[in-house]
Amino acid sequence: MSLNINDLNPETLQKLGLVQEHKTINRKPRSQTFTKEHVRSHALKVLAVIAGLSQNERERILQHAIKINGV
């Protein structure tokens, strides 16, 4: 016979030191509203704007954009 962690009450979980494990097991899955496909799409749009520049120029501009974004 095995005992499920969800069958234990909060007091027992505390005494056994299983509170963190209980939270981890019962965690809600993440829901992404900004999907990986959205990221790819926007990245391509940004690169299309600076496509005419050399690689060094693109790198310099993107580094500057990252710096500005961090403010």
C-alpha cells in the first residue's frame, strides 16, 4: 500500500518536511501568451529592418537596442 502526498493534511506535510514537494507536485502548468512562434516572427521582422547593414553594424545596433531596453 502506498500513500499519496495529496492525501496528507497540511499539518502532516509540515511535520514530514514535505511542504515544498507538495507545492512542486501540485504546481499549475505555465501558460504562455507570447509563444515561441511569436518570438520567431518578431525577430525576423526586426532583422528584416536592418538586413541591409553589415554584420558588425547589425551587432552594434542590436547591442545598443539591448542597452536602451535595459533602462
